[in-house]
Amino acid sequence: MKIYKFDEIDSTNKFLREKSDITEGDLAIAKVQTLGRGRRGNKWVSTEGAALFSFVLKHDIEIPEEEYMKLSLLIGYSLLYSLKKIENLDYKFKWTNDLYLDEKKISGILVEKIKDNYIVGIGLNINNLNLEEAKNIAISLREKTGKIYDLDKVIVTVVEDFYNNFQEFKKGKWKEILEKINEVNYLYGKRINIVTFDKEESGIAGDILEDGMLEVFVGNEIKKYNIGSIHISKK
Ligand code: BTN
């Protein structure tokens, strides 16, 4: 396991993705990213003070491929668990893996699969102060509490907690984990827009289900939506 630290890099995910000799637990940390990447090709604003890091998780051949559908949720849950230890606030989990505080986004996660490795990239708003135009949609821990946090400590806590929670997951504790996720389900009861490749629907979000899908009440029907196949916007 190696740790790579950068004052500035394009993207910590890209760095690990392109490295030929990565091993489980390798960790890349940046103070600033010039090309921070979000999901669906979005840009991730990566200014100093945020915790910006990626680590390598090897595909465990004993775990069936479909179980990895839950990975995205597990990482989000684990991040919420770590944040609670750092500052015990009322975070919400927005399916599939964003974390919210006071109705604003506090973290984003990008998981990419490269051969037998998953690159788990996390952007966590900790000491950064959001620009005026982002203040309505994003929040940092410092903006909430006025405190400054030790970023290295935050990152180590998050990565260690993830590996511990992943062990629990491997031991078959998914049901317990899912129950905890549903206790802080940000979308629950909210009217949402679901945009699939061929249509747009509106419905009321329900629970996150055992297979990681989201239950949505659309008219008289109960539908299930898959991670990645839809885009959600609050109405
Ligand atoms: C999202 O919410 O769209 C996911 C954002 C993920 C951002 C992190 S920052 C560290 C790592 N490097 C990247 O380029 N992206 C992830």
C-alpha cells in the first residue's frame, strides 16, 4: 500500500487509473485538482481545503459481480459514518451515494472500475469555503461549525472506516447496513424527476431496496430504478 500526495494534480482518480502498478489500499491525495471529475462527466470543483482523494479496492473474486452493485451505496454509508465521528451532525444519504447537510451537498463519490480494480474517488467539503454562486447547493464542515479540521486525519479515518465496513459487508451484514442507510434516506417521501434514456417521469421516492435499487411511486405503480440508468432532480 502506497500513499501519493500532490499539491496539485489534474485528478486523483485519473492518476490511479493510469498507474500500471497499483495495489489494494494505494491512496492518492491532492490539495488541489485542476480537472476534478464528477459522475456523468461533470466537473468537480476542487479547491484547497477540501479533502480530495482516491484509493484502490481490488475486486475480490469470492464476491459475485452483482454484489458490487451495492458498493456505491456502501461507500456513501461508510463516509456518513466517518463524518458522524468527526462531527456528529444530521447528515443525509442521497441515493446513490451523495451526502447532504442542511439540504446542501457536502460530499461526492466517483467509483470507476479498471480491470480488476475499483478506484474510489471522494471529494469532501471540509475546510474549503464555497464560492458565492455555490453557496446554495454546497456546504463544508467549516462553514457549518466554524472549525478547521486536520485533512490527513479526516482522510485516514474515512479510508480505515471504509475497509472495516467492507469487511462487515463481506461477512453478510448488508441488511443491517441497508437499514441504517434507509434511516437517513434524503429522497424518501420527496417528489423527484426520473430521467431515463427515452422518457421523463415524476414520482415519490420510497426506500432503497435490498438490491440497491430505489423504489419510486409513479401514479398507481411502484417502480424500481437502477443505479446509473437514471438522473434524478428534485421537483
Ligand atoms: C460527484 O458527486 O459527481 C462525484 C465527485 C467525486 C470527486 C472526487 S475528488 C477526488 C476524486 N478525483 C476526481 O477527479 N474525482 C473524485
